[in-house]
Amino acid sequence: MPNTEHTSNQRPLKKLRVLDFSRVLAGPYCTALMADLGAEVIKVESTTGDDYRHIGPFHGGESLLFQSVNRGKKSIVLDLKSEDGVKSARALAGTSDVLIENFRPGVMDRLGLGPNALREAFPQLVYVSVSGFGQTGPNTSLPAYDIIIQAMSGLMDVTGDTDGPPMMVGDAFADVAGGVFAALGAMVALYERSITGQGRHVDVALYDSLVSMMPIVACRALMAHQTPTRTGNKHALSAPFGSYPAKDGYFSVAVLNDRLFHRFADVLGYPDLAKDPRFQADETRRVHELELAVAIEQWASTLSVETVVQTLSDAGIPASPLNTVKQAWASPQAQARDLATEVIHPTLGEISVPEQPIHFSGVPRGGRAPAPELGAHTDKILTTLSEGSKK
């Protein structure tokens, strides 16, 4: 059979043009993923720029947060409150494959740039709206920040210690979830367009996205009619499946079946644990996790995290140290996978920025551009647009 693997080293989205009206995080995260994969992303900004240009941490007068999620894009400044600005925006939409916006529902309509108006003029356009609660429903007009979505989705209620208060997750997961699903929605609509020739309006809500990214608690709430609660660093349904202290830090272990638990009990030096009625099944082990934790902590108390993890790994039991974020990014695994690669910024020099995580055969990683200076591409884009309209 001939080898039909695609070997082009061109990035998969090289011929895609994305018109990006989004700002802050969810929309820019979506379009950063597209830019990483070769799309031409034209970021439309006001004269003051995306809010993230003004939020730290800063280095050399540049927002590193903005650099992180706007890598590889072009920046054009348009005044969408002016007739000329809207006219240019409409013309750009006519040359684009995908439009991404994350204004509150109704804002783009009032500007004359809503999905109905633009798709009537440009039926091939894939129009993606990203908002807190979507284009329909009783909450559609409410403002939404990540913490609001985390609170309303139930994520905070199931995060934290059993007897402690609800806790935020340590990053803006609602925004990131919305960005990922917006990218997926755009790709699905583009695939459909390749068949029908017609674009589509894609409606993505941060609330919907985050709720949908919790399948375990969804199963318990929707099907088992339970009310999931906080379980700290322990799994809600399995044990031992969580984090425990060693002599010099914490480690995590995941034992999800009886076979692994027998092996785990042998490693601990307590083989009889596997014969104890309290620990003979996953469900009963979770009920009696506190008693089980005593044996685990007693075994690990005289051992370093490194020794614990190595011992468990050698026995085929999933285990890991609890890394800091800095340790995770600096790890040999992250470096081997090129999760971050270097770009050259005109004032900051060489900086390391995240890269989309999917590996495509034959497509190299790295070789990307930094986030743009505000309005850096305005003149060139508008000149090209004007010349194109004269042809």
C-alpha cells in the first residue's frame, strides 16, 4: 500500500484569513491557536488597543500577557464608531474566511457588523460569536468574567477542601474553554463550507463551554441525580486517587482498579490491605479513604517525593510529584514536546511564548512571529484593501 501521509511542511491553516474583533482572553486565545497553525489573523483594535496591552506582568513596557495570547497576529486600528472604520471592517470581512468577535450580544449588530448583515453580504463567511452566556437565554446580556462563569457553572463549588470554602481554579479556565470550543466551532463550520460553499454563524458561550468540560460531575448530576461536593485533593469516586504528603513535599497517585491496588498494597508493605473488606473494591476504598490515607502517609513519611514516585512508577503505578507551574514549563517533557518556542520581538528580543499543543506530522514547531505593536499593519492592510477594490 503506498504511503499517503501528508508530508508538506506548510502549516495546516496557511491559506486561512481570520478577522479578529476579540479582546482580553477567550477570543484571542482562539485566534492564537489559529495563528500558531499558520492562519493570517488580523486583529482589529481601537486606538487604545486590547485591554490586555495594559495588564501586567510588564517587561520593557510590553505586556507579557498580551504577548502570550496574541502571538503571530497582525494589528490594525479601526474606529468602529466612524463610517470609514465600519466600511473598512466590512471590506475586510469580505476577504476573510472566519470572523471572531467577543462583544456582548447585540454590539456588532448595532455597528452594522452583525452576523446577519455580514453573512447576507458574504455568505461564505464563518462568523463566530464568543460571549459569556451566548446569544440566547435569560443571562445573555449579563457581563461575564472568568470568576463569574466558574462560580455559576458549579466548578468552584466542587473545588477546594471538603470542609473549606469554594475555590477558584488557578487559571482562567472558562475563557480558555470558550477559546478552544470557538476554534473547534470555526473548524467544523469551515469543513461544512468546503462541502456546501456556505458559511455559518457559530454561537459559543463561556458558560456552556465550562459546564460541558466537567463530564464527571455532569454524569453524577444528570444521571445519578447526585449533588457533587468538594473532595479536596482526592478523587470523588476512586481511591487512592489524589495527593499525599511525603517527607519533603507532596506526590500524586492514581489507583483506579483492583489489580493496581493489589500492587500498590504490596509496594506499601501492607499486602493484607487488599484483603481488607473496606478496601476490596474501588467504591468501598473511596468510602474508607481516610483510613487508607493513614497507611499511605505512614509509608511515605520517611521517603522523599523523588523516591516515592520512582518506587511507584517502577511498580507500574501512575504517580508524579506536584510540580510548580515554572517546573512544569521547564520540565524535559514540556521541552521535548515544544510546548513553548522562541519568537523575536522588536524591543524585547528573544522571548518564549506558548504554542498550540497539537502535533501534526511533517509540520515543524516554532518559527512564529511575536504579538504585534498596536496598529503595526494598519497602513499596509488598508492599502492592499483599497488596491483590491479597484481591480
